[in-house]
Amino acid sequence: MSLLASKSSFYATSKSLGALYLFILFGLFLDSFYMLEITEDAQIYANISMFIGFLITFWKVNRRVKEQMISAVIIAIIGEYLFSIVLGMYTYRLENVPHYVPPGHALVYVAVLYFSKAKSIIKNRIKIERFLAIFIFIYATVFLVFKNDVFGFVMTIATLFILRKKPRERLFYLTMYISVAYLEIIGTHYLCWEWPATAWGVFDFLPSHNPPSGISFFYFLLDLGTLWLYKQRHKIAWSRMKIIRKIRLNDSNSID
């Protein structure tokens, strides 16, 4: 059964986000403080696990998504070294950028993409978006009240505000927020990486939790960059798609 064509929301969710979340739980465990009690090569096992998962996913997706995965890895490498090594926005356990991280970004992108494009999910899009938006607001508010996570709350509000006028992208980015929040909670719990007590460890007026709730705001740069690279390589096809989309929208408005 095709994930995108599935009529079951449960099937589409479990085959995309469910598989991703289980892989995150397992993959980051291999680089966790638990594994360090067994071996000093924990990060090597995590790298191997990630490359196997990446190759399996890369083999299964279509050509367009393959290209987007490669773009996501390239952008993630640049972003990780900029934000972690240069700016010190967060710090990995060995104070490096683990090899499993850039392809990990690509896997998160693909899982969220397939979830948001699944037929059964699109059918219930409005209800799902409403639920996710409410959950995200409550989640960030809890972090603000109980963890003094001002930095995360500000980024969350900024995200929700921007998405108010982005109906086509809303489901994807709300799902990305939830996925990144899960990823960050698992990663920081395992001590794979750590966030400073304030934004970038510089802005004292923006206290932050480890992890900050709305950190997915910066993941959006990865998503936008991936899409931008794809558009640049396929300008004619992208222009044709925009024309078709505009015609369909005009036809729909005429019928209404």
C-alpha cells in the first residue's frame, strides 16, 4: 500500500512519523550516555545506523525527493557548522558535528514531507492543523511557565504568527515543529547535545531551556533552502507547476 495514497490516517502516520520517531529513539540512543558506559565508540555506531537508514530511505523515494535529500544534507552541513561550531548556539557531546546529524536532517524532512502529502492526512488537514497549533501553543507555554523558556516561546509565537498566512505550508511546518521538539527532547535527554541557559549563551534577556521549545524555527531555514535549491535546478518545471496551480485555483473559485 502506498503511503501517499493510503486512506488510513493511522497507516500514513505510522509509516512516516512513526518510523521516524522510532529511528530517532534508537539512533540517538547509540550516541547516548547509556552507550558510553559500554563503549567509547558510541558515536561511530550512531553514524553507521544513520547511514544505513539514510541509504534505505534514499533508495525507496522518487527522483525528486532524492535530490531534495541531497540538498538537505548539504545545507545541514553548512548550518550545523555555522550554528554549532561558529556561533555556539548548541554544543554536541564531543564538541564536533557528528556525521549522523546532516543526513538526519534529511530524514526528518522526508518523513514530514510524506506525512503532509498523504491523501488521508490532507483529507483531515484542517482538524490536524488546529490540533497541532493548540498543542504547540500549550507545549511552549508549559516550557515558558515551568522552565522559564522565553527564547523557545518567542520562536514559537513567531512560527505560529508566520503560518497564519501560509495555508499551503501550514501542515508541513506544524508537523515539523512537533517532530523537531521530539528530536530535541530525546537528544538532550541522552546528552547527545546541550543548549545554553540563554539564547546563544549571549542574550541574557532571552532565558532558554535545554532544549528551547520553538527551536524548529531554525529548521525552517533548512526546509526553505532545500526547496530553493530544487527550484533553481528546475526553473521551467517549477514555473509550469505554478501556472497549473493558478489555473486550478481560478477554476475552483469560478465553481464556487
